[in-house]
Amino acid sequence: MNQPINDGSTFEKAIVVSSVEEEYRYVKQVCAECKFIRQSLASNNGKPYDILEFKKPEGETVFFYFDISNFFGK
């Protein structure tokens, strides 16, 4: 069975990070022209996640999922 590529597109493909700054650095690398819309906290299968919502220049809304269990609540 193949492991999913962690591109941040879903809970299952969430990117494991150690800080909020790391989340924003990742988004800047993959979507430099994107405009920040909102950040929200979610839980999935007992783990905490940050979900960042951005709008691409052409108008498409994109979400990035980050596994924050390494630092959230510690």
C-alpha cells in the first residue's frame, strides 16, 4: 500500500509541523501569491490540526492542513 504524499490537501495528507511559523513558510513556498483568508483549529481522529484557507490570484480557494500534535497544548 502506498503512503499518501503529504501535500497538506486533506487530514490524511496533513503536513507535520513544529510551529505556526513553519505552516506559513510552507504556504509561502507553494503558493507565494495566495491571499490569506483564515486559520482554524480542527480535530480529526483525536489529533489537532490547523487548517489555513487562502485564495489564489485566479480566485480559487485552497486549504492547507497541518498536523500540530507535536506542539499544540504543550
